[in-house]
Amino acid sequence: MKTGMNKQPRYAMLIEVDRCIGCYSCELACCDEHSGISHLPIAAALPQSGGSWISVRQKETGSYPKVKVNYVPVPCLQCAEAPCIKAAPDALYRREDGIVVIDPDKARGRREIAKSCPYGVISWNEELGLAQKCTFCAHLLDAGAREPRCVEACPTQTLVFGDPEDPTSPFAQRLAAVGPEKLPPGVASPVVLYSSLPKPYIAGDIAFGDRMAEPAVGVEIVLERGGNAVRCTSDAFGDFEFTPLEPKTEYTLSVSHPGYALHRQQVRTDADSHLGTIVLEHSASGR
């Protein structure tokens, strides 16, 4: 398939993690398209017993009572500096559209291909003795489809597919709007990019020492680092949260409210921090 003036598209994908609800429709669609069905010469069949070339990884962050669950879909990232091609250049190749393909004939018995991926997205088909991975459903694209099955099946538009080199495309515009990120460990120049990947956060709740039964509403909380500050106020339950934050960074947290003594403490984002209840004591000076 060509775009404007017969230019060959260079396919990429954007995955907006904050849209993912963990329904696994992408995994099911991949399984339906490839399990027990070969699409040679691009891909041999997935085992009939199941499996998928895209996995939804569940990531839990925080600790009680502030726990978050994020779902992160991970297909082959079609890396521009693909370690799998370096591991077996005779058995893998990159198409003109950027899609990395494992040759189903030349790659048989080559376990080093599966072991080469830093993102763990190349599986080993024991039945065929073959390393396998996502192909962006290249067989469908070659037949005129606009997107892979996983993208088509996603009910929340978490997965976005297209050509980032076409600035007029909805894909390129959406990519520019979100500020894309790389999936850790962020190596090999992946062309599948992400937005809203889980980031460290600091949370807690506020209480007034002389009115513990009442929620401390509208208290100002300031988080500072290197002269930069972000602010929020406690909600109707006295809760607050700062996110996203830089990992492994030290911040100064200040809590103030008229008539109560200033509370200040140092916090680090080595992990997600729930600070518990911060009790503000009544100030004799009225400040």
C-alpha cells in the first residue's frame, strides 16, 4: 500500500496506556488471526493451543491504601536497531515499510533469535522449533488493510497505527500531541512508542489535629525541586496526589493552611510513596 505520490509508508504504532482497560481484545484478535493459521512467507502459525504476539502486561504501583493498576500492551516494537536482526541477519529482514520479519524457513532451530530481544516479545514455538513475533499483520497490510487486527479490535483506541512520516495523517498528529515515550529499557530505537506510561507518584491525606473527625478540605500542598514547584489542594476527602514525577528524585513537600503550623518534609521517588495521614497542628500564632 502506498501513500501520497506513491511514497512507501513506514509503519509505526502509538500505545496510549491511559486508555487501556485491560480487556485483552488485542490478544484475542491476534490469536484469532494467527493461531493455527499460517501466513507464509511472512509468518508460520501460532500453536493451536493458543498464544498471542501482543501481550497486555499488568503493572501494579503504589501500596495500600493507594494502589494503581495499569495495563501496558506490548507487541514487537519493530526496533530500528533491532537486536534480533543482529543476532541472525540471515534469518531476519526489514521490509521497506519498516516491519521486521522472521523468515519461517531460515529461522528454524535458531533459539538465539528468541533470546536476543531486550523486550521479551519474541516467543519460541516448540512445535515448529521456531522463534516468532508480531508482524503488524503484514499479510493484511499487503492485501490492502489499513491496520493490524489488534488495532482494529481495540474498543478504546489505545492502539494507533500509521505512518509518522506523513504529517497530515491522524496518526502523526496524535503522536505529536501526546509527547511519546519509549518502553523501558528504551534501547534499540523502537518504532512502537507509548504515552502515559506508569510514573512515580506521591500521595497522602491531610487531617486537622483539633478536628480529626472532619476531612481537611482545601489545604494547599506544594511539591518543590530545584526551584520549581507544583501545587494542589486536598479534595473533599482530604486526599492529595502528585503525578507524574521524575523517578529517583528528591522533593520537598510543604503543607500549609491558615491557623495551622507549616508542615515540611523530604520525599524521594525511589518508589511510589503514600505518605499516610499528615496531621496539621493548630498554631498558637494563628498562622
